[in-house]
Amino acid sequence: MASITIRNLDDGLKGRLRVRAAEHGRSMEEEVRQILRQVVGPPAESRNLGEAIHRRFAAMGGVVLKLPDRDPMPEPPSFD
């Protein structure tokens, strides 16, 4: 496990942290770890926009769209 040192911590903030830790029955270090867990949270599962949209609407049963027929691609212009 990694360690971190926080310098120049305001005395008032340290005091409030000590009181908060005591209220929760934890050490100050454990209180800080808990605060960081809550604020930072777990890493995001996926940053794929398509998957995120699919997950959002999958619970609604999805939608089947009728796609229009496509015309063949036109011939490119000739610059002769």
C-alpha cells in the first residue's frame, strides 16, 4: 500500500478532522482514507459512449428501427 504526506494542513481543519474521526470511532488516518474512498470512488467501468447509451436504454426493452433502403453509390465524377 502507498503512503501520502500532507503538508501545511490548517490547524482548524486538522481539529475538525480529529473530531469527525472521534465521532465515527476511527483514527484520523482511517477517517481520511474513508473520506478519500467516498470522494474519489471506484474507477469508471467504461468510457465508451455507445456502451453507456446502450446501458441507459437497455432496461426499456430497446427499440427496433426500420432502416430506409439505400440507393447504390453514384459513380464518382470523371475529370477527363
